[in-house]
Amino acid sequence: MTSANPIPPPRPLRRAGALLIALAAGATLALSGCAVAEDGPVAAAAPTHLSGTVQLWHHYNGREAKVIASIVDDFEQRHPDVRVRVHAGQQDTKITQVVSSGGDVDVMLTNVNATLGTACKTMSDLAPYMRRDGVPDDAFQGIFAQATAFEGRRCSLPTTSDVYGLYYNTRLLAEAGYTTPPRTLRELEDMALKLTTYKSDGSIGTLGFNPLIGFQQNTSATLGGTAGVTWTKDGDSAVADSPQWAELIAWQHDFVRKIGYDKLKTFTAGLGDEWSANNPFQNGRVAMTLDGEWRVAFIEEQAPRLEYGTAPFPVLAGSGQEYGGGFVSAADIGVAKRSGNKEAAWALVKYMTTDTDAAVKLANGLKNIPTLKSAVASPALQASPQYRTFIEASAHPAGNTSPVTEIGSTLTATMDDFWTDYQRGSGGNLKRRLEKVDTDIDNALGLRRAK
Amino acid sequence: MPDANPIATVPRARAAAHHTPNTPEAHPKRAGRRRTLRSRLSIGSMVILPLIGLVAFFLYPLCANLYYSFTNYDLVGSPKWIGLRNYDYLFTQDPRVGGAARNTLWFVVILVPVRMASSLGIALLLTRRKRAAGFWRTLFYLPALVPPVASVVGFVFLFNPGTGPINTLLRKFGIDGPLWFNDPSLSKPSLLLLGVWMMGDVMVIFLAALLDVPKDQYEAAELDGASARQKFRFITLPNISPVLLFSAVTGVIAALQYFTEAAVASSVANGKTGIDAGPDRLLGYPNDSLLTYTQWMYVQGFNSFQLGYAAAMAVVLFVVAAAVIAVLLRRAGMFQQKGA
């Protein structure tokens, strides 16, 4: 005889099991009640003497971490009774987890576009400190001052920024008869097609410009920044209502078809890693590329003989986007609400963001663009002609960034995902598919705002 | 000889205490109680630590995960109860979870059986190999010793459409090689090749099971005129079925949690091995064809800070995994108690 039923556990064991589950459930409810701290009162006058320990968390590693450490040393020399403990190499998610679990974080340095929408509520409102200590909002480049506040709260200040532009190989352009870089996307396409060479088997030898979304820094955010696109309206996604998006995507799709999607994919797959010395722009396999200001430092170190120039990225003609600016992003720094030493923490933030010498030292060390106006104008800022392009672009009124929202990078990732898929296919139904992107982004925002 | 087992001494002590006068000189009853208490404390101390571990590292996370799955929780604020909203988003609105689930299902349905079949095939061949058996066994097992990340990196370079040796060789024969890891329709089969190459861990278990099948059963079958196919069907398979079941269960669980190989393949094939690219840009390349369920869960939880939603995804994965394993075990008759 067989029995399909397992032998039931004895009663005491069942009782013990129920007790354990009840214990776990009780612990869940007890531990799930953590709440965001409130902003505390700010002293009417800044303290004349600071002391204690400040915990600084940031994402920089290796050489860049040493630059931060050097700035911290300078701060400690100014305030001998303040000790700054630096936690380097901590990604935004890790810092957010530490903050949420009540860990020792006084000052946190994160990425604006990806994290601020979530992290802002854990950071102190800096506006009262700024008013008290006479730090004006317009000390910073406009776009950065705007992007480092979220929903009206000044929860952080910008440190350094990444500015995107066009890198072009002057030798290859000269060989093709060009003396100046393109200013519109059509000009970019024409020049790129002329600069592209093919091998005897039909595969690409040298590529003028790689139009594939997903290639290195080609994203919806960076390319969208050259076309005056609209991301959101009244807090909801509005990409389908922006004619610039449709025109930009149609242009890119057409450009890809002129070379061939498969040829581009094969060529791209055979290229070296973006961050290695085999970077395809550095080794001359790609004549023009969209990249950030950091590439200047990479070229200086990895390909010092490369003959190249930089320029603002071309714009979509007729889109309303002015030539000279482009997409920018920034690192932001703020004081954790739960900090036990807010005055010293604010002093460190203020020093790193508003002291001209510190901002210049930070920018020179990190090879990023300063966000502080006085640092940009400082003669101590080391700037080669190629690097100067990005400094000017950062101050240009046409500079733009993707909106900071509660869903962080999901906003641009949803668009990237659609665009990557769209560039593969035969096109068509663009309006309908952009409406689907709007729906997907709105659904993600809706989930995040659910009450 | 004194009894070393304290539990065994308890009834004897009780019996002795029943007949002994209650004098201060002899307290066998009290001594017995003390021994019982000591024995219970000793057992309790052995049980309590595993129990604490069970509650802290299994039951609490399980209950917490279930609770968070009904909340809007972004890691930094208090979780807000939103009922079934996360599940509604998961089943009706999330644009990428369907593709991620289908990719994961592909690995469960294709990768696991193909790996098992190829492992069994190689193990069967190795049992017949008499000369240099050790060498061949080692040779087929070796790839399993290579760290998975290194294997994936090696495979992606091997199959690089532009510079990889496979396509270079194909071009010499006038064949335009495919894009392999850069083609959404071939990226999963390319990982399947890797999975088969690394099948040494499963193969070695099958080999041990095959070598354990009693030889006399084969001899008896031969005397009865059984064919090779019949011997495999009626002797080999029943004998190694527990090992097959074990392999299927662990393989399905691993496939449902498939993460590392697909993530590394995506980032290496994409040419973006790090620095600024967040997981939402790295994972899934090309065209989300390598985005798995657990990767998407990770992105939602720790990149998009949708912890409540990631918890709901985890609950669904837990239920699916439990259901698949239950079906596997039931079909294998593991719940049936052998009776008379």
C-alpha cells in the first residue's frame, strides 16, 4: 500500500514552526518602520570653531580617489580639529543603502541624473546654510545649479561636471578635404559617409562616425541634447509630443541604413574597449566621435601623437537647439539629514564646491569641468585648446541635461531600449512607438508615486 | 562499565530514585533531574544556533520580502503599503520583464536539457574508454575549473565577429560569419555553446553514477538478447535516475537564477566593461536578448531603487521555482512512499 501524503510533523514541532514564522513576521513589521529624518534647525550664525569627525562617502577610485583625498587634506589643514574619514569607491546604490540603514554618512557625493531623485529626501536642505553663509545660487553654472535641486529642495550642490562634444581626427578630415568640423547633424552625416572607407570584402575599414545608439557615449540623453528635445511635461513623459525626437530618430535610422546595420554591428564588435588604449577614435578607426571631456586626458596618456580637435556636438538644424552647448551631467554633493555633525559636514561641502582653489584643484585632478564660475575663469585651471571647448560648452546657455526624476536612469534607459530596438528594424510607426515609450515611462513613474 | 549516554541513564536514574529513601546522602532523583536538565540544555544549545540562523537568514528575509512586495519602498523612505500595485505592474505594465522572463525560460528549457544530454553522452563514451581513461576524463572536466567570468570573456573574444578566430576562419572559406554574441537571435545559443563546453561538473556526476550501475544486470540483459538501446532504456536510465533528477533540479534552479555569464557576455560584447555604464545600460545587450529575470530584478532593486517591486519579482520567482521543482519531484515519484 502506498501513501501520497507525507508524514505530518509532530504537534510540538508544528507549534515551534508557527512560533518561528510569527517571530520572523513580527521582526519584519518592527524593522520596516524606518522613516526619513526631518531637516533640523540651522544656527543663525556659522560656528567660529569646528571640531569632530565627518564621514565622506564617494564613488571615485584609484587616481581620482587620491585627488579627493588631497582636497580633504587641505580642508583638514584649515580646520585642524575636524577629522574627515573618507569612504572611497562606493557606488551610489551602496551609499544610498548605508544612508537608509542609518549608517555613518555625513557627506555624500553621488550622480545627479541617476540618484538625486531618490537620495534627495535623505539629504539636508542646504538653502538655509547658503543664505546664512552668503553662497548664492548663481555662483554655479546655471544648468548645474538647477539640476542639483529636486522638487524645489536644494539638497545638493554641484562639484564637477561631464560635458559632451565632438572629437574629430584632423588628419583624416584634412585628407578628405575638410578643415572645419560639422555644425549640423546633416553635415556630420555627409562628412561621415565621405570619411568611411571599405575593404575589398565590403566590410568597413575606417568609419566616419558611428551612428549606432549604444556605441560608447551615443545615448538618447547625449544625442537628445543636440536636438532640443522634450523629455517631460508637468511631471509626465512627453517624448511623443516632441517633434524633435521623431526627427532625430528618423535621421539616425536613415543614417544607419546608408552604411548598413549589420556592417556597423560587425565593425563595432571588432573594436577595442572604450576605456582601453584601443579606443577606436584614439587608434584612428573612427574619424569622429561623441565623447565627454575626459577623453582629452585619455588621449594625452594613451595616444599623445593623435592629431585631433574638439568642437561642440552638431545640432539638429531647425530644432531650435543652438550650436555651442550640448548634453551635460554632474556629480553632486550634499549633507545627510541624519548627520551628527552637520556644521562640519556643511563646511566640507561648502569648501569642495565654492572654494575657487579647491574647485580648480578638483577639476585639474579629475580632468572634469568645474561647475563653479570663479573656477572656470581661474587662470590656474589647466586647459589645452581641446579641453577649452568643453569649458566653453559648459557655460553655454544651450547646455542641457535630462530631467531628474524619482525613477533615476529608468527615464533615459527606457528611451535607449526603444531606440536600440528601433535602429535594427525597418522603421515606421515611430509616433505610435514613441507613445508606447511615454506609456512605459509614465507607468514607471506611477509605480514610484503610488500611495 | 558506566553508561556514557546521558539520555540512556535517565530512565534508570528515575527507577532508582523511586526505591531510594529521601536522604541527603543519596539524591538520585535530584541528580537525575540535574542530568535531564543538563541533557536538555545540551540539546537545546545545539538546536538554538541553527534556529537563530534559520530565523535570521531565511524566515525573516522571506517574511520581509513578502511584506515589501506589497509596498512602495525606495530604500531610503518608509515602505508605503500599496496592496497589489507591484504585482499589477509586473504582470501588465513592465515593458522589459516579459522579455527577461522569456530569456530565463529559454535557459531553463534549452540550456539545462542540452547540458544534461551532452554530459550524459560524454560520460557514456568515457565509461567505454579503457585506454588513457584518466586523461580523457580530466580533459573533459577541465573547462569546469575555469572561472565562469574568464570563460565568458574568452568565448566572446573567440566569437568576435570582426576580429575573432572563428569568423576569421570562416572568412577564409568564403563564409560571412554571424554576429554571435552581438546578434540578438544568436546570443543565447552562443551562451549555450559555452554551457556545453563547461559541462564537466555535471558530466563527472553522471560518470560516477554510470560506473556504479551493477555489471551483472547488463550481463543478464545480454543473455536475454537485449539491444544496446534496450539496455540503456531499461537498465542504465532507471539506475541513474536519482542522479538525473538531482542534476535536473539543481540545473533548473541555477537557470532560473542565471546572471553572471549573461551579464559578462553583454558587457564584453558591448565594449563597455565598466566605469560609467550603469547596470541598466550594460545588462541585456544585444537588444535585451541576454536580459534575464534576476538581472532585471537587480536593476529594479539596486539601480532604479524600486525595492518593493523587486521584492514582488522575487516572490514570483520563488513561487515559480518551487512549483517547477515540485512538478519535477512529483513526476520523478519522489513523493511516493514505497510500500508493500
